[in-house]
Amino acid sequence: MRISYSSVGTYQTCPLKYKFQHVDRIPEPKSKEAVFGTLVHAVMKYIHTPALLSPTIEQALDYFAKGWNSEVYEDEMEERAAFSQGVTILQNYLARTKPNDYTIVDLESRFAIEIGDEEHGKHIVSGIIDRIDRTADGYEIIDYKTTRKMPSQDKVDNDLQLSIYLKAFLVRYPKETEHLNKITVSLYYLKHGVKLSSVRTKEQLERVDQTFLDVIKAIEEEKFEPILSPLCDWCGYQKICPLWKHKFAETRKLETEEVKVAIGEYLDLKGKMSQEKQHLGKLQALILQYMEQEGVDRVFDEQGIIGKSLRKTYKYDEEKLRAILEPLDKWEAILKVDGIALRTILAVLPSPVKQSVEETKMLDKESVSLSVKKNKIEVDDELSL
Ligand code: SF4
């Protein structure tokens, strides 16, 4: 399979979005954020293209203005805000950066590298590296970001995009594999003027292939479940996505008046139930406190009796239990796979073992649940199929 880094990223964000984009090939209208980001990237390339004289701030702003696309903005105010943000980014960038101080090795460098092996299948991963610089004692691989949200250092240290860029770089310059600690990988957050940098170890790079192979395997197995996330706000497929399309009146086909009323009533009832649950908790605390003070275990009213009972849960001493049951050949029979414990262990297992464990997974029970998000209260109703 030939796959671009960005489509692997799309799959990790939301497998269904990947399907819409790359399997069904449904064109996605470009978001204003994407259009803005592409233009700022183009200006950065213009600024850093090696030349005798690097562009002045006026020239850079002129380049930015000429590439501006006003069609993606909803109104003039929104467009004006975005344009002035672009101008600020470039002014600030050029105020702290002198392009000629950098030794540029390549800009918007395209790559296509092989991952996998004969046994697991070979695949090609492609992408574009924004910038590669020669530094005093090594290299720096830079990816520009125009998003506002910045990741933690831990996320940068494990960022898949930077790792695959470094792998691509090493395919081009294999001798540099010996000097990994001298190659910096950086995410440059232009809106903040902050560069978050990291390095990679050999072991980290070895694990990258497995991540790509896992994604490719899931794609080949047609696993395309949607993932609800804040990124949905920027997704152009909301009108056909099962998690969102009901929001748009024109995409509702089978909704009858009865269903409409049911949805309204359900939300209403869940809200009341949640309020009552909270109220019930307060009453319970008050009554228990009263019982404690009075030294009684039951209280009486015309409507009935409320009794206090102590519920105890026990657990067994595993070692002692094992010592008793193993000689009777009954130990194995009581062992049951504990899903939570297994998930904890899985996280620290080597990838091939993890994969083997995953392959033993079978569907046990399927249930549908309705979740309600209302007034910051989330409640679940389990409906067994
Ligand atoms: S709207 Fe969200 S869940 Fe639906 S396809 Fe887009 S990213 Fe995925």
C-alpha cells in the first residue's frame, strides 16, 4: 500500500474521516484553517528560499497578500481578523529571525520511504518535510504549525510525524544514523512564536514502523469507526457522518413527529432524573446523619420505613487461594481474563506480543447505549441487544 503520512494522521484522528476521504474519495471542502495554513507555509518557504538577499518584511507581506483567498471566510469581519493574524505572525517571525543566519538544506522536501518487511508486507509512506537546516553540529528538521493549541513536551517527544520525518531524513543521509543525538526535530508554532524541539533514539525510531503497520492493517481490515473529538469542528464530512448528520435538518430522512417528541422527552426526563439523583443523595446523607445521632437503624413515616443496612464486599487472598485450589486442579478453572488488568499490561508489552494478544480478541457481548450530554451532566443508559 502507498500511504501518505497525513492520511495515517487522518486515520488516527478518525478512521471514518479517512474512509470518506481516501476510500470513498468524497471531496472535502477546504476549511479556512487549512487554507490559511497552506498560505503561511508558502510564505515561510518564500522567506527561507536561499538567495543573496532574503525578502524584506514588505516583500513577505506582499507575497502573503497576493496569495490570500477571501472565499473561505463567512464575513468581512472574520476575514479581516484572519488576515491581520497572518500579518502579525509574519511580522513577529521576521522580527526575531534573520533568514540568512540559517543554512537551509531543503524546503518542502518530498519523501517516499519503505516500511515493513517480506513477512508483514512492504508499504510506502510519503510526505513533505517543511524545512531541513544544517546546524552547528548536526541538523534540524522543522515542521510549521499554524494551530493555536500547543502540545506538551511529552507529546512532542513521541510525535509520530516528527519520527517519520527523521526516518525519511536518515534514508537520504544514512551516515547520520550514527549521530541521532545531533539531529533535532521541531514543531514550530508560528502563532505563538514558540519552537518545541526533541531528539529521537534508535529504539523510538524502530517502533515507528509498527505504528504505521498497525494503521495499514486496520485500513485493510476496513475498520472505519468514527471517533468523536474536538477536531470534528473542523471536519467537512459532518453532514454525512452518523455522529453529526442529525444536527442538520436537511439530512434527516425518517424522523417522524413521534421520534422528535421522543428525543425531546428523553432529554427532558434524563435531566430530571439526574437532578433527582443529586437530591436523593442529599436526603440520604441527612437521614443517615440523623440515624447516627439517634442511634437507630430504621426510621418511620406514614408512607413507609427506611432501613439502614451495611453492605460488605470481600476479596480473596490470591496466594492462599491458589495454594488451596491448585492441588485440587481447580485453579485454572477460576481464572478469568481481567480486561482492565490486561489493558495495563498491554501498554508495556513489546509490539509483536501486543499484536498476538490483540489477535486473540473476540466479540463477547454487544450492547447499545444512549449517552446524554446536557448542562454538563453526562449519563449512560445501557440497552442490551
Ligand atoms: S465529523 Fe468527527 S466523527 Fe465524523 S467523520 Fe468527521 S472527524 Fe470523524
